[in-house]
Amino acid sequence: MIGAALSIGMAYLLAVVSEAMRRSGGGGGFTGTPRDAALILAILRAVLVFGITSMITGVWQAIVGRRSLLLSGIVLLLGLVIVALAVLVQLPRQ
């Protein structure tokens, strides 16, 4: 259930942020570099995939009645990818 809510929220957020980045030509819009935009969108997409995978894992558990170590490992790996992307955004530019 939480995975589904996360997935829906992230899909909406991705649509809003992507549109805002496209319209950034005027004042007050996105003023970052293309690298900034790519990293922001990568993090949002990774969180979306994390939510979808979490939802699939929950459905698996509800149907089968036990945990899938493979799906749990994938969710853990995606969580680590999200943290790594967040750290990349924080690194100073050269």
C-alpha cells in the first residue's frame, strides 16, 4: 500500500518537475545546469522505481504468504542507489 502511494506521488511529482524544468526560460524557473536537471530527475525516477518494486514485493507477500529474498534484495539495492544519487547531487562542482 505504501509502495503504491509512493509510486503515484512520484509519478505526479516527476510530471510537475519535468514540466517546470522545460518552462524555465522565464524568470523564477529552474536555473540549474543540465547536469543538475539530470541528477534531480535520476533521483526522482529511482524513487519511483523503488516505490513500484516495493509495491510488487508487497503484492508478492500478500499472494504467496512469505517474503521473497530476491525482491527484498532488489528493494535494498534500489535504496542504496537512491542514497548514492543524493550524495552525487551534494558533491561540489569543479
